[in-house]
Amino acid sequence: MKRAVPLVTGQYYHIFTKCVEGIKIFGNDRDFRRMLNLIRFYQLKNTPMKYSYLDNAHKLFRQEWDDDLEILLRQGEKQVVILAYCLMSNHFHLLIRQSQDGGISAFMANVLNSYARYFNIKNERKGPVWIGRFKNVLIESEQQLLHTSRYIHLNPTTAKLVQRPEDWKYSSYRQYINLSREKDVCTYKDVINLSSREYKDFTEDNVAHQRELAELRHLSFD
């Protein structure tokens, strides 16, 4: 059996995984929001408690916990840094930097296990939710990083779920082009040196090409 290559601290990776049997893992806004909160929360190396405990405590006292989470993220040490993300109905992509040894593996284990418990309880099911271990691709240049971020953000248009990438609420693209009014999930401005206008042009100029490539790949497997 081939052993997984250890992920290197300080390096950037494209991380992706999908659910078993093609099930729709994110069925509504609440599901997508749950995963985004998990991604934000488990960036921290040392969390004060499990996400589910914190979430239930805030529900009990009818409090919004965004402000508390922002304090934790400002004060706590991060094991990973998120540069970009896109959540689709049955899979998701991340562009991520490992800040601590073992950080990505610990982060992904927490996120995937927590969401699997939530999904199984909600749907009264048992068994695995995700297909094996997550996949990773090492980012080896600034150009590769930039193009990977674009590939991630174009997933919804490539799948023809929306006409424009900014119409998909569950990716970091709206943050990149200054349309998002929500709390920032990603930290990327010291790495991707394009203005919001430049990044928008760079990304949206490639919509048709990425769709064509996806269709060719699909035809090659038919």
C-alpha cells in the first residue's frame, strides 16, 4: 500500500474531497453555513472545545457566535491558513497553507469528522460520508497558486450551476472581488497580488475555456 507523503509546513496545497455514492452532502443554506463555520473554527491549533459544543451553547443562550469566533481567530494560533475555497453539493475544494507540522491533516480530520456527525444525525443515517482520505496537490509556483485559485472559483460555472462565479454564494470569490458582506474566511492578499478588478477579469475571462476542458474530460471517459 502506498504511503501518503507528509505535507510540508510553509507550503501551499490544493485540497479536495468528495462524498460517498455521489450523495448531496450540502442540501441547503444551513448545510453550507455549517461547513463554512467548521472551516473557520478548525483553522485554530487549539480550540477551546468542539464546534458542536460551542454552537449548542450559543443556541441555548440565543447568541450569535460570529463575534466570539473572530476573537478566537485573532488571538489563537492557526495550524492552517485558508486562501480560497468552494463548496459544491457533493464535494469541496480548498487552497490552503500549512502553518504547523501536521496542521492540514488535523484540520481536515476535525472538519470532515464534525460535518459527518452533523450530516448523519440530521439524516438519521450511519456510516462514512467522505470517500477515504482527502486528496492534495502541492503548489510549486506563484503562477500555479493563482491558476488554482481561479480553477476553484470557477467550479460552479463549470458545472453550469450559475452563469457568473459571483452568483455562487459558497465560495471565496465574492470576498476576492469585494462583494461579500460576510466575515472573511480567507487570508490571501499578501500572496495573490492582483486588485479585485484584475482578479475578476483574470477569472471571468476563463469561464468558457474551463467549461470546454471539463466537457472534453467528460467525453474522454464516456
